[in-house]
Amino acid sequence: MIGGLFIYNHKGEVLISRVYRDDIGRNAVDAFRVNVIHARQQVRSPVTNIARTSFFHVKRSNIWLAAVTKQNVNAAMVFEFLYKMCDVMAAYFGKVSEENIKNNFVLIYELLDEILDFGYPQNSETGALKTFITQQGIKGQTKEEQSQITSQVTGQIGWRREGIKYRRNELFLDVLESVNLLMSPQGQVLSAHVSGRVVMKSYLSGMPECKFGMNDKIVIDKAGKGGVTDEVGKSDLGGGGSTSGKQSIAIDDCTFNQCVRLSKFDSERSISFIPPDGEYELMRYRTTKDIILPFRVIPLVREVGRTKLEVKVVIKSNFKPSLLAQKIEVRIPTPLNTSGVQVICMKGKAKYKASENAIVWKIKRMAGMKESQISAEIELLPTNDKKKWARPPISMNFEVPFAPSGLKVRYLKVFESKLNYSDHDVVKWVRYIGRSGIYETRC
Amino acid sequence: MEWANQLCENRQFGSKMTDSKYFTTTKKGEIFELKAELNSDKKEKKKEAVKKVIASMTVGKDVSALFPDVVNCMQTDNLELKKLVYLYLMNYAKSQPDMAIMAVNTFVKDCEDANPLIRALAVRTMGCIRVDKITEYLCEPLRKCLKDEDPYVRKTAAVCVAKLHDINAQLVEDQGFLDTLKDLISDSNPMVVANAVAALSEIAESHPNSNLLDLNPQSINKLLTALNECTEWGQIFILDCLANYTPRDDRESQSICERVTPRLSHANSAVVLSAVKVLMKFMEMLPKDLDYYSTLLKKLAPPLVTLLSAEPELQYVALRNINLIVQKRPEILKHEMKVFFVKYNDPIYVKLEKLDIMIRLASQANIAQVLAELKEYATEVDVDFVRKAVRAIGRCAIKVEQSAERCVSTLLDLIQTKVNYVVQEAIVVIKDIFRKYPNKYESVIATLCENLDSLDEPEARAAMIWIVGEYAERIDNADELLESFLEGFHDESTQVQLQLLTAIVKLFLKKPTETQELVQQVLSLATQDSDNPDLRDRGYIYWRLLSTDPVAAKEVVLAEKPLISEETDLIEPTLLEELICHIGTLASVYHKPPSAFVEGSRGVMHKRLPARTGSGESTESPDVGTAAGGSAPEAAPSIIPSQGDLLGDLLNLDMAPPTTSGPPPPTTGMQMGGMDLLGGGLDSLLGGDIGGSPAMGAGFGAAPAVMPASLNAPVGGGLGDLFDLGGVGMPMGAYIPPKIVWLPAMKAKGLEISGTFARRAGVIQMELILTNKAMSVMTDFAIQFNRNSFGLAPAGPLQVLTPLGPNQTIEVSLPLSTVGPVMKMDPLNNLQVAVKNNIDVFYFSCQYPISMLFVEDGKMERQVFLATWKDIPNDNESQFQIKDCHLNSDAASSKLQGSNIFTIAKRTVEGQDMLYMSIKLSNGIWVLAELRVQAGNPNYTISLKCRAPEVSQCVFQCYEAVLKN
């Protein structure tokens, strides 16, 4: 198991050092600093073995978190734990920065004592932790309160406490997708996938039992065969999107928050859960079939002699004309030996940024089924460098108000048997946002 | 230290204190000041002082001098302060054991506190204090806490047992904590179950043979129930524990798989990977024709792909594991090539791993896409990545024959870029392509030669030299090219020197007239001016070959090379199986068994995939994990006999990728003209050298001994030596031949096995000497044979009753029967053996003398002999020469009789004795022989007739062995 956990600043100074196992000594702290933080070469692996001691590290801005062990630990678990540790810290004091860590070091030690015992990760749900790690002491807790805390920390529903009350029961669902594309210069899709998340903000009283439904092909097909269509009719939450024709989508794979009953999903493919209070991520999913690619980039790069490049890039929007894409940005890489750039674009603003070796073209808004183009002349300094310019791909950023995967929320039902509110009393909101992930076209 | 001060200022004293006050205090003063504050009456001040102490401790400053003062702050109802004091205690108690005892009372009191959080805190902290006196006091509170009414206390106490075990294992056993811990597996609270499982698993690791976890269908059922309810971390503990269980049959295996598969949808990647581990392992037991088996295979792909959208560090862990899974079960991800395409912004470690998997998944179906990608990567900036991409193109050419042409042209395009490291890498892989497809792409040699000057890496230089030597006859200026390398011979790396030596010898054999001077030059450079034994030895061997028998030299040096295999860098199957059992862990990231990087007793235990047991066992399942018993699988790696090594060496395969072993067929083509080729040049050179080089006698160890031998030995004798090495261990009939090392300690984690075969009173015996050259005790020995030509099998278990301590040796004799399963081996008398002990299973192969199988009732009736001799067609007769045998015919006859080779009749014709003999093998095959012995001639002629002529060679070897001893 994890033998110790260290946090360093960018200089390699130790901010937090907690040792859990006897086989990890103080010298491990220095070994990591010397061999990884101060290493001359770029980091070649997130796992480093120094003198039979293994170091796992992740970096958050300029903070290094390192877990140390001498055993054959579950490596995936260690990384998941380090990420979780960052989440917990962020939930307590905001950004994980040197300043914040120094200001909260006592709290961090207290957290580390609680969420790692002898190197074994324990309950690390912030919802539960915040009930008893408060930096306020535990004076004034009644016996009932205490046992409520302990049963929540260890219990089956560790993520939600009892007795939550809201005057107005309300929930917000955000379907956030990032669409990834790699396209060849000839316009052939080399790879494309959508990775999506369903984020839920719930303000519900009591211990509500929820059921979530979407246009998952498997469920719809099953329902179609069985003749059960009542649920489909109730798709009061649907909306947005540009895929009126498409009924259902094929989901390659999905993962769920720990509140979702996985065995039930496996057997019936229904998504049922008792949600944590406040904001959390309900599920993640991935699709690769029938993705709506909101933009198409058509590049044309011509080398005119050894000292000049001509670049022409056309972008086409490919969605309903009534919808508007926002925050569009096209990044056209330029060679390192660029001396000057002249740009002409019809829409938006384009600038050559020497420090980033790229022409950045920004368009605030663009409706569907439109096209726009930019042309640029790039002057190059003559070099005797034999190495050819690697021609990095043209990348794009944007935001569209629909889900490129075609996913639609069909329903989210809330049942709370003990309190007297029903599904109809809950105010529900759904929003779809599609963003660019890595959206690249080779040129 | 600055920030520690700053820290406290930020929190509390920002306005009250000034920076300068801290910076001017000396260390001593600082401690003194802290001491005063710790003893202050004001609670707030106390707390701030403790915080300062902890801050100092964090940056590595020694504040142990404050021990009593800090411990004094322990008794407080302020939980925050208490936790800080505890933190301090955990750090310094070991260095101040006597003072630490002061804390015991508070701990014991806290363990009785009404607040469960405080009870748990006390027991948690106590377990972290590694001081014997405290440990003693821990037992009673711990016992209570393990049965506490509050689950939070119980789950903390469960982990505490593991802590205590780490400090004092005996104490834990004596106090019966292990049983209490086992009971907690049935606890009603899922987190208590999970922690108990984690603690038990860890304790069990240091007792490899104990049945601590005692997994049975009932306890497994409990674990599976808890799995649905506990935290994500608990799920990982339980899944990792489940993976150690071996289901009793395929039904149980399937039912566990069914209950584990939902975990594949968990958001936590570690839960997913641990579930994959359980499934990969238990799947081994499912019959392949089961519907569920293919369903399961299909279910595994999507979660593995999803892991690639996690954070980069986890992607790395996932990719290292996928690399293993793809090797074990390529079918799972064969359609998912695209997800492994490299993204421009991937960290370099993710890029390199993806590339590895792309090569593994490359097939005829997707090769076009893969090649297009690889070509793209070869223009990136990271040198390592570009190199790997270029190498990958070469691998594709070797793996998918249809793509070879395209790959070669891609590589040529890349060479045209003139980017130095791209060119070098391309040349290295083109060499392999030449090996795989001889006489197909040699047209590109001209292009390669243009880049000769830019090569500065040994591997590339060696590859280029190999190409020049191999195709010397097609390169007009091959001699000039090689000569140019020769100038800086001593500055080259060994790899290049060896290659250059071989290449020039090849050139000489192909174009003898023009290159004599060159070959003399290189031979003298290699043998006289080098300190490298490999180089010297190879130099001498070539020299001797060239001077004694150029025809043989040609056969050896220009022999056809064994094919190179399609897959490279494959993990050895037993290791792969072990690593599959470690999916998700560090071992799977390093691709090394835990014993390679974990100290002490942990991890020594080797994990194995279970064997398939199901009733519906399908016949076509070559990749079934062979059972823990270790019946040597056909694919098992056998240690290549020394003869293979030597041949490989002579063929200069030292830089080739893994080859399919086996001696190459000698070239039958052109024969050389004989000695005259050499002219007088070499001979005179040889003679001159021996006389004229003082360095020879002075500096070289074995060298002088070798040289005269080569000069004096009769023609062919030297060659005989070279080629007969494989037969050195061939034992002789009734004699107990000398034991030879079959399994060197290096290859068997310290176990050395040497041995021989004997036939005593009609019983075949394998006589073994086991030597433990490792540091730890070896026990649980067992032996098994692979199927072999004569059905040899152990007639009983391997009788090693006492454990074998370090540096101990034991002699064992194992009776063999001939009723085991039969499979024809090559060579016929080859035997593949698996030996198991508590450490691992080891495989080796050895050759037994066929005389062992000669049975006692092998004397044939004369008439029968005559009839049989006539009956066997003449095609089945083979003739051999036995040289240098100085026995007369009677002595020979009696000597042979000892080995159950019976003389039936003797005839003398013109001073030549003709002996007629018969042999019967254990499987009933008769071999008839005619041995001709001429008085005064040490060379015998023997004719063998047998219905199964393939045994003749072996029988002849026995004759030779018996007669010469």
C-alpha cells in the first residue's frame, strides 16, 4: 500500500510530508526531488523507480503530489487516490496552489490522517468528510449526531446525509460533451469520438430515489420490442439538438458515479440512484457512431520556395441554421522560423502570435450551415536546419448548444416515499453543451 | 523553514509579529521559544506553537527536543490540537521510546471515549507508534475496538491489526487477532468488510503458505455482496482479493464473473482494472465454446477503451496493462486500433505506449491505416518517439507480408529526409527486413550506402556493415566500404567490431582474390590488438576455419540464417501469465514480477492463472494456461542448448531480433575449390603470428592454448570439436556418464540442476543433483515431463523430502517409466522437463542416450535375425564411421553387451571382423547392426537397419559413446 505521501512546490521544497509505512524514510523525500523534480530531462513516466522505491506523481499547476511505496501496490488505485486528494483539497480551500497548501497545512494533515489509513484509502467523499473534518473541533455534537456521522462515513450511502430539507425541490441536468476529431488533410475522418458527462445539481429533500433515462439504443430497442412506449411519450425533458430524425444513439461505454446501482444497470440497463446533495457527475459516456461533427476544416498549405508559405483555411459549420456556435477559435501552426505573417479573413479576427508559433483566428458566433475562410502568407527566414517542419495539425475550439453525440435526456424521475412531494413537484432543467475536445485536422 | 514561519504568520500572527523576529532568532533560540509557548497557559498560544512544530517537522527540521513539551499538550478536549500532537508522536516516538510511554495513558483513556471518532483516532494513532511498550498496551484496547458497536471504530481497528502485524507478527497471532479479523469479513457494515479484507490480504502476503484468507464459496459470496455496497476503494480491496481465489469449476467461475462484470461501468479506473483482472483470470476456466465466454470477451473491450479517456497518468497505467492483455488475448481489442492513434498533445509516455500497442494490433486488415499514422509520427519532434515510429514501420513489414513493399518505400522516403536519427533507425530495421525477405528488396542497398557517413550510432553502423557483408557480391565497392570502417577499428563499440570481423570474412569468402589483405588485417586486429574475449575468440575461430577447411568455413559463415520471428518483444509466457494475475498493480506497469522490485518476503509468491477444468473442454485450445502443476507446455521456453548458442554466435546473430532457434541447414550450393584458395598467405601469416607476437603469450589467457591445438589437430578434428559440443553430455551405455548442468542457476532463480540418465537393473533412472544457489529455502519440488518420443515419464514423485537450504545440494534419483504420452521430438531423444518449487516453475530440455531404452531381452534368434535383415528394405540401412577406436572386436562386443547391445554372430573375412548385433528398444522397435572391425585400423564401419530409420542416428551415437569409454 501507499507508504508515504509528499507535496512539493515547483522548486522541490516539501510542503506536506506524511509517512504511513516504516519502510519509507526521509531520504525518499529527497530522492524524488533530485531524480524527478530536478531532473534535467522531461518527465518520461508518471511512475519512477528509484532504489527499489516506487514514486507515483501527478502535477497540479506547479504543485507536485507524490505517493511513495516499496510494495507491489495497485497502481491505478494510487493515481485515482491522488486525483481524489486534489479534488478533496479543492473542495475545502479552492485551487491547489502553494499559497493555499501552506495556509491549510494543518487541515491537509487532518485529511490525510482520515482518508489514508496505513496507506489504505478510506472514504474520501467530500460530502461525508465535511460533516466531521471542519477545523472547528467536535464540541457540541450529540451522541445521535456522532453516530450519524460514523454511519454515513462507513455506510452504504456514504455520499448523502439524512435530513436534508429544501423549500423548493429543484434539479439541473447538464449534458456536457466534448467532441474529438482527427481528420486527414483530404477530409477523411481518422478517428472521432464524443466523450460526454451528465452533471447533476440536485437540491432535493430527504433521501430521494431517482431514475434517469436517455435515448440509449439498447433501451429503446428493448422497449420497442416489448411494446412499452409510455416512457418514451413522456420525454418532457428532451429538446435542443439538431438531430430531430435520430431516435436513439449507440453508447459504446459508460461509467457511473458510485451512487448508481451498477448491478441494476448491468441487468436491466436502468440507471437508478440516490443522488449526492449539490453538484456531482452522474455519468460519463463515450460514443463513436453517427457523431455530428459541428465543423469541418479544409486546409490548404502551399510552400512557395524556401522562404514562403501560403495557407488557406476554410471552415464550414454543419448543424441547423437556427443554432449558433460560440467561442470559435482556429489555431493554425506556423513554422519556428516564421519572420512575418499577413492575414486576411472575412469574419472574426485573426492574429499571428509569435510566442505560440500560430495564427489564432477567433470568431464570436457562427450560425449553422455557413462557411468562412482565412488566407495567410507566411514569410520564413532561411535556415540551414535539415529537419523538416513537423506541420502540427490545425486545431479548433468551439461551443455549440446541442449534444454532438445525439444524446437526449428522456426523463429523470424522483421518488421520495417518506416526504410528501412527488415527481411533478420537482422543478427540472436540462441543458446541452457540446464543446471541442481535441479537434484537429492535419495539414 | 522560512515557509513554516510564514505559514503561522499567515494564519495567526500576521499583524502581531514581524518577519525579522523569526529570521534573527538562532536555531537554539527558536526551540527555546517554542518550548516556552508550548508550556503557555493560553490554549490558543499552545495550539499555534504545536502548529509551528509540525511545520518545522514537515520541512525536515529536527524538533525531537520538544518531545515532552508536545506530549504534555496531548490531554486536551480540542480535537484539532490532539490530532497535531498525535502527528508529532507518530514521527518522533521511535526516537524517544522512553518518553513515548508518557502518552500511553491518554491513548488508553481515549480508546474508551464516548465519541466514536475519538476512540477510532486513538486506536489508529497507537497502531502507528512503533514502540514495543506502547504496542503491549495496544492489545486490550484493540480487542475492544474490534468488537466496538460503532462501524467506524471497527473499520479502523481492522486496519490496526495489519499495523500491529507489521510491528510484531507473533504478538498478533498469540493474541488471536487474526481470528477476530476473519470474523469481520462477515460484518454487517461493508466498509468494515473491505478493510478487514485489505488487512488480511496484506498479512497473508507475508505468510505465503498459510490459509489465512481461507477463501471458499461462502466467504466469496459474502465478499461479492459487500462489493455492491462499499466505497470505491473497498471495491478495489475486495476485487484484488477475489483475484487470488481459484474457483472450483467453470460454473462457479462463471457465476463470479457475472457478479463482477457490473464493476466495469464504475467511474473509478482502478475498480475497472481490478475487475478486468478478476475476469481475465477466471475466464481461463471457462470453456471456449460457451456462449458466455464470447459475451464476456465482448464486454471487456469498451471499458478498456474508456480508460484511455482518463487522466494521462491513468492512461499510462491502462496502456501498460492493455499491452499485457493484447498479448494474452489479442481478440479482445483487435477491432479497436483507432483508439490507440497518438494525439498530438499526449504526454510522451502515453505516446510511446500507444505505439507499442499499435504494432501489436497491426494486421492485414488495418495495416494501411497504421502505416499512414506511423509515417505521420515519424515527422514529429520527440526523438525517442520518432525512432520508435520508424522501428514500428519495420515491424509492420515483418509482421504483415503484404505491406512489406509499402513499408520499405516509406522507409526510403524517410531516409531521404536525411534526418540523422531517422536514417539510422531506418537502416537498423531494413536489416531485419532483409533477413525476413531475402533477395527481395536488395535494390535499395545503393540508397543505404549513400548514407554511410552519417551513421554514428553503433547499432546503425553494425546494421549497415552486416548489410554490406551479407550482400558483398552485389556491392561493387564492398571492400572499400568495409575498409573505411576498419580505420578506426579500436574506437568502435564491440557490436560494430564483431560485425565488421564477420562481414570482412564473408566478403573474403565471396571475393577471395581481392580481399586477402583486408581479411588478414581484420583478423590480426581482432586477435592481437583487442582485449575483448568475444572478439578474440571469434577471430580465432574464423582464422582456424579459414586455415583448416575453407569449405567448412563457407558452410558456417555463409550458412542460411534462421527466419526471424514476426512478433518481437513478446513477454515470455510464464511471466505473462503471472503479470495477468497482477493487472492494475505496479508489476503490470513495470512488466516485471513483484519479486524483481519488492524487498523481503512479500511478493515472492508467484501467481498463476487457473487451469481450465470445465466439462465442456474444447479440444482446440492451445493457449490454455497450463496448470499450476506445470506440465511443460509445448510453447514453454526451453533453455537453448549450448550448441545453439555457439552456432548462433558463429552466424553472428548477436544483434538479430529473437529467432526461431535450431541449427540452420547447411548450404548445399557451390563447393569451394579447397585449400588452394587460401594460397600460402594465411598459413604463413598464422605461423608468423604465433612466433612473432609476444603479446600472445604474455597477455592472453586461453588464447595460446587454442592456437597450437588448431594447428596440430588433424583436418576436421577442430571442426568436430566445434560441432560436437551438443554431444558432449551424451552418456555412455552401462557407464554412468558424467553429469552435466541442465538448468543453470542463473535461469532458474538460483536453482541449479545437473544430471544424467542411467539404466540400472532394467530400470531407467534420471539422476539429478539439485543445488540451491539462492538466498532462500526451496521446498515443494515436483517434476513433470513433456510428451516425448518414447513416452518417458516419472514413475513416482520427485523425492525431495527435506527443504533445500541455501548452498545445499541434494542428489535424487527418479525412476522413469516408458508408458507416458508419446510425441515425436526433434532431436528424437530430446526431453523437455518442468521442475517446480515454491518459487516458480522452470523449464529445460535435455537429451537422453537412447541406450537407456535398450531392453535386456534384446537378443534375437539367428534365423530371425537373418530373415529380418533381408526383410528390411535397403533404403532403411544407414552407414556410419566410428573413428579412433582402438578396441579389438571381442572387447567391443563385451563392452556393448553391457549396454544391452547383443552380438549374435561373428564372421571374419580377409582380416576383417564382422559382428552382427541386435537391439530392442523399450517400445518394441528392433535395430539390427553390422559392425566391421579391421585389425590395425582404428576406424570402424557400422551399418544399421531398422524399420524406423530415424532412430539410427541416435543408436549410432550410442555406439560411439559406449565404445569410446
